[in-house]
Amino acid sequence: MRTLRSARPRRAVAVVLLDRPAERVLLHQAAGRWTPPLTSATARAACPQAALLAARRWWGLPRARLAAVAASAHTAPAHGGPAHLALVIAPAGFPLPPRGPAPGPWRWWPVAALRSEAAVRPHELAVFLDGYLQGWLPDGTHTLSW
């Protein structure tokens, strides 16, 4: 009799595509909220690699790089499981994608405009991105409210 291999818990990974020179981020509208697209990883250590692979697959980014900072969310998004946010930097001069992996509305948001937009999730995305762009956010993992 065949036995099923136990399923490894999966982590949701929000892939934040940042156009650093223009200081803007690509977000998707789902359930009335603007949020980064999601992929998944089997462990926290695998989250950065999952984000890079997803960015390359979704947008064809040839030399995208992961920022040295990432975040873990307090609360799980609606689909369940702990959440991780990975910041992917678009290569300079690369034609940026107009949309993401899922159908529906996509929009490039200026990071400065995120502060006044209540429908952006996670709530602290603007502060997180501002900190990265201005250089005061230290390397490592940070906690956000989803």
C-alpha cells in the first residue's frame, strides 16, 4: 500500500518588485486591497530564493536581485500560513512589466503615495520601502502587520 508523503508547511511569500530609481512598486488589487503578488516556499530560508524565481518567471527579469532586507508578517494573509515579504529590485534599464502574474488590475505606485492609501497591505509597506530607499532600514528581518 502506498503512503502519502506528509505535506511540508508552506510559507506565503509576497514578492515586492521595486523600481528603485523611480521609487515605485508594482501592486495588484485583490479583494479591494492593493498588495504584492504571492508565491510560496517550504521554509523561511527558502523565501528569498522563491521570490527571485517567481520574479524571473513572472516578469522575465534577467538580473533581478533581492534586497538585503526582508520582512515577516505578524498575521497570516487570507489564504493561511505565515507570511514573508521579499523585496526584489528590478535591474536598472530593464523594461519594467505593466502587470503581474495574475489577471486583474495592476498599478505602479509611487512609494510616497502608499502612506495615504488605506487599501494597501501590508499596512507598513510604505514605511518599509521608505526605510530601504533612504538607507535607514538595517539589514535583516523586520516585522510587519499584514
